[in-house]
Amino acid sequence: MDILSIFNTYKTQAKCVKHLEKVRWNNKPICPYCLSNRITKRSKEEIQSHRHHCGACNKSFSVMVGTIYHDTKIPLQKWFLATAIILNAKKGISARELARQIKVNKDTAWRMEMKIREAMKDDEQAALFSGIVECNECYIGGKKKKGDKKKDDDDNFINPRGRATKKQGVIGVVERSSGRVKIQKQDKFKFTDIKAFLEKHLDFGNTHLYTDDFKGYIPFKRLLQHSTVNHSQGEYTRGDVHTNTIEGFWGIFKRAFIGSYHQLSKKYLQAYIEECCFKYNNRFNKDVFGLVIANSVRS
């Protein structure tokens, strides 16, 4: 659904609440505190404030209790618009730009973005990847300033390129058959570190792993089918053995950090990673907005 359609469909707070109640409860409210369906008839004031009253625990609640919208003072229309804007921004959108578009301050826009990203988190119950799976890593962070020739005590440049860099590492896998990706920030790339990541996302018994010739991948030949391309010798493709798919994703992923997200803290990096991963995995989903809204009211 495009931004204009969302604006026209959810013009009022009442329409937004009605949609959330349909998505969360199928229009049959359940108390989020005691899970009872003994909901009393609403008073005029409760109808106007979009609240319900539980006859079992005697508590008042709205559809926003226990969701990313809990205790928000921002109208739901702006939450819906912010969700649509974020989803439509292929390369991401900064908090400053979102603030300008929905008329809130920068700090509020940043908090809204972080909450909406919670609704984009990976489904932990999703099936493990299998078949041909490509694995690779990348590094994100600012470029060395022009003319910066600083060296460390060992006479090496402080921020070299590749695996020797001090930038933040990110590791990822892509399942060839589905085109889905899984990524996470990664500080170390020893075999045991990579293995811990792959064990979370791969069905080892039914996977053929494709990587480059980095030494951290070599021991995987003992654990599953594993083929490599020798990047250090200029080999990038051998038949269908390559890591071009995951490397293509890195190109999209890095664009967000070059063009939209600046001075990004490692503390919040995984949230931005989840956003990029979610948008890529749902790039053919025609109702990705509906999916995020449904996720947003999961208690």
C-alpha cells in the first residue's frame, strides 16, 4: 500500500484503532492483563477514548496496551504514516528526515523508528535455511579522511580495508532458493564465531555452503557440504559456485549507512540490521505494511 493510500484510508484516530482491533482481536476484545473475554458494555466516555473495561479483573485497556504504541502521545495516523515512509525508503530514512515529514521533533522520530523496527524483527520460528546457501561478511563505518596517513605502533595504517579494518563487522547468509537473508553484527570472525551464527540459521544436514577462501570458513568442510571460490587468486565464479548474491545484498545494505544513517552507535546497529533484512526479505510482499502493523500489536 502506497503512502497516499494509507493517508486516505486511516485519516482519523478512530479508523486506526478500529484497524488495530481487527488485526489484534478480530474485533472481539481480550483483556491484555488477564486474557479474559468478559468485556463489559462500554460507556460513552470509553467509546470516545477507544477503551474497554474487563469484567474479570476490573481494568480498563485499549488495543495499544502491550504493543509498540503503549502510552504513546503521538496520534496513530502518524505512526501508520511513519511505518509506510520507512518501508518505502529502500535505502533507509534518517530520524531528521522522518521528523520533517510527519511533523514531530527529531528525538520523537528516532524513538518511533526504533519502535517500528521492533515490528521488523526476524521470526525466530522461521524454517532454517537449506539447499545452496551463500555466506559472506562486510564491514561498515566511516571512510578514512583524505590525507589521513596516521599509523599505529607497528607502522600499519590505522584503518586499512578488508578484514584488517577496525570497522564494525557484519555477517550474513542468503538462501538461493528463496532469496531470503539473515544477518547480524559480528565482532570476531574465527571459525567458532562463524559456526555459532550458522548453527542458528542453517540446516547443516541439507545445506551446501558457498563461501570465499577466508581461513575462518575452511573447517566447515568437516561439518557440511562446502564449496569455495578463491577470491585471493581472482576467482569469483566457478559454475554456480559464487558469493555474488550475498555480496549484491551488501551493496544495498551499505547504501543505507552511506546515504541515510550517520554516526551510528554499535549499541543500536542490530536494530538497523533487522530493518534492512526485513525489507529485503519482503521485497515482493505486496502487503508488507499490513505485516508490520500485525507485528506491531503482538503482545
